[in-house]
Amino acid sequence: MPTEKSDELITAKGLSKLYGDFVAVNGIDFSVHKGESFGFLGPNGAGKSTIMRIIAATLTRTSGEITVLGKDPADRGPEIRAHLGVVPQQDNLDQALSVTDNLYIYGRYFGLSRKFINAKIEELLDFAQLTEKRDAKVEMLSGGMKRRLTIARALISEPEILMLDEPTTGLDPQARHILWDRLFRLKEQGVTLLITTHYMDEAEQLCDRLMVLDKGSIMAEDSPAGLIKKYVTKEVLEVRFGSERNAEVSEQLGALCARIEVLPDRILMYADDAEKVLEEIHKSGLHPVTSLVRRSSLEDVFLRLTGRTLVE
Amino acid sequence: MITSAAVAIAEARIGRRGESVYSGRARTIIERSYLAFRSSTWIVVATGFLEPVLYLVSFGFGVGKLIGKIEVAPGHFVSYAAFIAPALLATSAMNGAIYDATWNVFFKLRFDRVYQGMLATSLGPLDVALGEIGWALLRGMLYAIAFMSILGGVGLITTPWALLAIPCAVLISFGFAAVGMAVTTYMKSFEQMNLINIVLLPMFLFSGSFYPLSIYPGWLQAFIKVLPLWHGVALIRSVSLGIFSAALIPHILYFVVMIIFGLYFTTRRLTLLFMR
Ligand SMILES: Nc1ncnc2c1ncn2[C@@H]1O[C@H](COP(=O)(O)OP(=O)(O)OP(=O)(O)O)[C@@H](O)[C@H]1O
Ligand SMILES: [Mg+2]
């Protein structure tokens, strides 16, 4: 991971945001390096969107320091935003305009020439697979198409940093994979990606480095693999004994694995070799209703760090 | 650091005054309104323009038949239609501006996320304010020009000076658009929006549009003279009759102040609503 100062595009120190008395972001430190894909992972209300908006100079921080490309978003807003492509959590496409006009006018907002924009539009329509819908009104598009258009729109100014707030929420699996593929391509072109998500698989797929957030605070920060290595074992065994018995057997099971997590509907047993744990359970005369051996995921990291599951 | 075209454009403005709120591209907001307008219906625009024409026909030529000449300045008498025409022109400039700056802006503020989209680019809130107000003003200007042509057609323009009424109408539109948008940024519901209409109609009826203010008792005259439309009516009435004096300066200043206040508060409110 690059760590030289000159490589830092975004640096935050003690960054806080209060809404009234409510602390939405609680004195966090982080930095994002050039060319990396950095993720904010956390449940609803963790403060992900708040942080994204502070970076994009559309929300002012309450205290702490933040520089984006060496500048303070609080007083260099337009200049900083010229470097950014922003995909907000909720689409804000221009409903009164067609697909092409949405791209066109966004380029104009950045002050780009018509010639430049018109050439770029063809490229972006192709990128977003919306060429056939070019003259359609935005309201005629499906959710996935709108999301792709929002991303395409954010790229009209050839941003150095692309900020994606839950880019694939509400999309079907196929649409998500198409989007991920598009984001990979951008990363290959050297675009720095900032992504928020509460999907583990998305975080694992897209992010070089992750910050796990909960209630406005950083719980952990590392690469997805690094987080798993640091906080959980290689594998997990999920067993179910039925909701009444889960708690009952947990003590007995606890002795068989490195760590145990009892959830209302199932028991998670962490071990480097989960098959073996399952064998031992059977040997000890217990018979789970169902059992599943799987690799540990970020979900387990989150559970470990906060005692809660990420998506309820 | 990668210098894209967008970045080069933004950096060219470093060090200018107000760079954190203004990027000098209000025209792109007007361009957006034009793109959206192309696909909207002309009927709405036409009806807004028709209103003062109907007043002119019914009051000017109808009621006017019952009324003799009216003295607009010492020794200067005009027909009733010629008396109310400038007032209707001022009102038409006001209505055109108000329509876009209030209702249309209200929908964009509360239901669309258009402004959030704009403000995520290198535009600043003053660009958005100026662009939206500028578009509203264009509509006011369009109404004024159309109404002027009708006045010309029915012989109510008697001096070439009357053409100066158009820039005056633009000034009036600008003032109303600026204050209209500023007020709209504080509105939260349809009920509150209706208050705007409730204020505008009596202002139109009582601002010396249909009869000279001298009819009122002193205190009421003083009150009316505080309202913006009276200044607009007085300004256009003088100009379109070719009567120029230092008395016009306060009218012009009144609108200049409206423009400055309107822009200031709109920018401030957009910042508070979308960037805080
Ligand atoms: N304008 C606001 N006024 C008051 N509280 C707010 C405001 N915006 C956000 N909050 C609160 O701040 C906290 C963080 O919100 P934020 O939108 O940043 O969360 P998030 O991590 O993006 O969540 P989600 O996954 O639901 O999008 C939440 O508890 C939210 O209720
Ligand atoms: Mg969010």
C-alpha cells in the first residue's frame, strides 16, 4: 500500500459532524491514496453518507481537519468538486431531461465545451450501456439504468476521484455485476474510488482498503483479507438447533472452537478447520438441524467488532 | 494531480472574489431550463401572458368608456386604457418572473433533487441562484415584450421613449424573481406557497394600477408606496409617457435593492439547505 504523503488525496484528522447534539461522525482519522479503491463499510446510520458529503464539499464538518487534494472543502468547494465525480445515495438525475441531456448539461455545469461533451457522451452511453435509451426521459428508465446513468454522469468531467454512495443498493445481482465490472475498468484507468456499502461481497470485490464504521466511529481499517485475518478464523461453521435449544447447547459447543457467536436463529463457530469441528459435534452426540461450513467473511468481522450483524 | 478540462476551468478562477460560492457559470443553469422548457407545453406560458391582455381589454376598453381622461402628471392627460397599460406591463413583468421563481423553484427545492445535482459539480450556490432567477427574468421579459407589441398594435404607444419600458420591465422582473426565489426557499408547504398569491393579487389591484393613488387617504398612500409593484407601475408609467425626472431614481434603486437582497438570501438559503 502506498504511504507517501504526496500520494494522499484525502486526509482527515479528528473529523466530526454533529447534527444538533447528535454525533453522526465521531472524530475519525483516515487517508485515501491515489489510485486506490477505498471503502466505508457500516450499517444504516453509521455515518457513511455524511463523510462522503463532507469530502464532496456539500456538507460542512463540525470540527477536525480534512483536506481533499490539499485543499479545505469548507472554503474551496467549487475547485474541489471539479476533481470529483459524485454518485449520491439517492439518484438526483434531472427528471425533466432525456438521458443524453442529463449527461450534456452536467458537463456544462463543469464549464466544459459542447464539443468535448458531445464526444464524451457517446463514450459514456456505451460505457453505461444506455445507447439505445439515449433519447428516453429519465423517468422511463429502470432503477439499474438510472444508477448506471448517474455513474456515467459523474464521469463526464473525467474526475480523478469517483465517489459512490451505495452504488448498487436496490439492483438485482446481474445489474450489480455489470456495475462492478464498470468500476473495475475505471480503477484500471487510475481513477481513485471511494465507495460506501453495507454489502460485504461488494466491499470484498471492489475495495483495496476498508474502513469499518459503526455509529460514527472507526471500528477497524485494513484490506478485506487483512480484516478477516486479523479478526476472525479462516472458516466458520453455522449450526442451528432450533431457536430454543441454541442457547442451551452453546456452552458445550464453545469448547470445540476458537470463538462462538450465538445469534437468535443460529450459532456461528469460528475455527480454521470447520469440518473438523462439525465432526466433533456429531461425535459428542449433538445433532444440529442444519449445518453449513463456509469461509469467513467481512460479515463475521463486523459481528466480531460490534456484536451485531450488518444487515438485519 | 490530474488536470482535467474541468479542473483547469475551475482553477482559472482561483483568487476571484466569491470563488467559494460562484464559478461564473449561471448561464449553464439557464441552458438547463431551456432544455427542460423545450419539451414542456407552451400553453402554460401563453396563459400567463394572456392575463394582462384580458385586463386591458375589459378594463381599458370596457370600463374606460365610462371614464374620461386621467391626469398622470401636472397638465398631462391620457385615456384610461393608456393609464392602465403601463401598470399592466409592470404586472406582466412581475407575473412572468414570479411564476418560475416561486412555483417552479418550489418543486425543484422540495421534490426534485435538481439543486443537489447541480451543487455536486463545480458550480456554487450563487451560480444556481443567478441562473434560476435569470431564467425567471427571461420569462418576465418575454411577457413584457409581447405585451408591448400589443400596446403598439392598438395604438397605445405614443412616444418612442416607451421602448425604454422594456429595460424597466426587465429590472422589475429581476427584482421580483430574486425576491420571489428567496422567499420560496423558506416555504415548506403548498399552503405557504399560496400565501405568495394572496399577497400578489391585492398588490396588483391596489398599487395604482387602475386609478391614481391620490384617491387613498394619506396613510394608505404611504403604505402602498412601500410595496414594490407601485414602484414598478410608477416607473413604467413615467417612462412610457416620456416623462423623465429625478423622481424615477428611487424606483430604480428599489429594484436594485430587491435584486441584491434576493440574490443574497437565495444563495444563503441554498447553501443552508443543500450544503450544510
Ligand atoms: N440532516 C440530518 N439531520 C439530522 N440527522 C441526520 C441528518 N443526516 C443524517 N443524520 C443522522 O446521522 C447519522 C448518519 O447518517 P448517514 O446518512 O451518514 O448514515 P449512513 O451510514 O449513510 O447510513 P445508510 O446506510 O442508511 O445510508 C444517522 O443517524 C442519521 O439519522
Ligand atoms: Mg448513506
